[in-house]
Amino acid sequence: MDRTEANTGTRDVSERLRFDVAALERWMDEHVDGFAGPLTVSQFRGGQSNPTYRLDTPAGRAFVLRRKPPGKLLPGAHAVEREARVMSALGAHGFPVPHVHGLCEDESIIGTPFFVMDLVEGRIVWEASFPGLSPIERAAHFDAMNATIAQLHSYDPVAIGLADYGRASGFVERQVARWSKQYASDVEAGRLAQMDAVVDWLEKHLPPDSGDARVVHGDFRCDNMIFAPTEPRVAAVLDWELSTVGDPAADFVYNLLMYRMPAGIFTGLAGLDLAALGIPSEQEYIEAYCRRTGRGNLPNVDYLMVFVMFRLAAILHGIKGRLARGNASSAHAAQMVGQLEPLADLALAQAREARL
């Protein structure tokens, strides 16, 4: 099964992730304007961390529910409350996110905290090569992605009510420490020599703090956004679980990760003929972002690239741990975990080749 097949569409809700639909309907009666049930509930195939459901009504209105998974959770993980908060704040200021109807932290309703948002119709592109498009169309979609992350980084967190959403200084240092600790503490997932070596390299080569602080998405890539049905426009950005206030350069370099990843790992572009496909080069993509955000350049790209590769590997390591604990939320979690060691190898190779 390829990544598109594994993530596309919905399926019946797995037995472990079922909940009291009548209780949810009562909650939606009180919190969603114009709601009229009964609900038909299905589960989205994608998503590794927070189970996500499609909610359909007889009138054709559709919603999305995201919840914390049941079972043993690592501290600070699965923060659906933060997702709901950041999406509400950004949506109120014109950023493309689904409208959030409400957050429920009362575990007695469906067993875990959750929030409900509108379903946004459009296209999810699972591969960074944007298969099936002409070169002109690909260029336009890359430009739309670039413009959207630049728009996100244009917001002053204080001005949009997110001043306390994260600490403004020392972002990269804290992130390295956080993910190193999370990696080391997940004993069910075990350890990897490559990961240990990358942690050591990151700690020894930490760059000076940039002093820049913006709302950052944390997982900004093509498959975490919905494109408009018939035009190269980002209609909604999804999956805000890793969002915080932090260094926008690190957030942008995570989006750049596609340029350094081979096609067999996630959504990689390495080795493809970008010019023939209509895809801007890595440097051209950086320059477009810098123009849009008023930056003269983007420092520490190689260090940040190693960091974002390590962080993504640490996320896969966490999925491996959830598999061992029995609470991984996606049917293809084992397939994802199979990419852990190749990604750790790639992160270590990037560290050894980094220009600092």
C-alpha cells in the first residue's frame, strides 16, 4: 500500500477508537449553531497522533472531530487544546484554517478531550512532486505554499492573542532538548546509535538564538494542507499539534525538508529533475520566502535541516513506542516506523556534511 492509499478517505471507526455518538450529538446541539443530527461517524485513514473523524449529517453538512487517543499518553503530547486555540486565533485574522466550533475538555462526553471544526472541501496532495500537474501548475502550487507559510510568519503573536502560546527566546535550544528527552524517555521504542550521534552533534553545534519569534506550525508540508478544488490556493492548513511560538526560520526549514529527502521517504524531491517538473530549486524557494518576509537571508539552514530531520525521526520513534503500547491511531503506523532508521541515517549524513 502506498502513502496515498494509506491516508486517503475514511473507514469504519476502529473498535478501540469508538465513542458514544449520542453523547457527542448532545454536545453539538449545544455548541454548533444550526446543528441537526443524527451523525454518521467515520474515521480518517491518515493521522498518526490524534484520531480524526468525519461527522456527516442528514442535511449534507460535514464536520471534523479531533480527539486525544485513549490509553497511556506521554506528558505534553496530543495537545488538542492547543490545536483548537491556535486555529481559532489565526482564523480570526484571515489565515486559512477550518472554522473551530468548540473545544471540549470534559472527558465524560466521549472519553477524551476533543474539538469540532468544519470540514473544508478540496485536494490533499500526498507527494511533494505534485503528480498529475503540469509544470506551470506545479510552480503555482509551490508559490502558494511559500506564500502561506510566509503569511503565517507575518503575524505578531502578541497582536493575535497568542503571546503566551510559547516562549519567545531560545526556541531551537529548547526544541533540541525537548525532542532529545522525548526520544530518550520512550523506553518501549528503544534506542538507535544514529539518533544518539545526531543528538550529540546538535548539542555541540547549537547556533546563537535568532531572537525572532512568530507562530510556527511545526509540521508544514503539502499533505498537511487542503488546496482549493480547482486552483493553486491553500484553502486550509491542518494538523497544528506541534505549533507554538518560536523561530520561523526553523519552521520554514522543515518545509524545505522535501528538497533533501529522497522520494521513498515521506514527500521527498531529492534526485528529481526539478526544472523539468516546474518546481523551484531549494535556493529559489528560500529566496521567495525571504522576499515575502523581508529577510536578507536564511542563516543556519544546514543546522536547522539536521534538527528538523532529527525531530521528524523522533516523532517516528514516538509512533514506534505507541505501537508497542498499543495506542497508535493509524493503520499504517508500522509502515511509517519502517522509515525511522533510513531517516536517522539521513540526518546523521546531513550532520557530517553540514556547512556551519
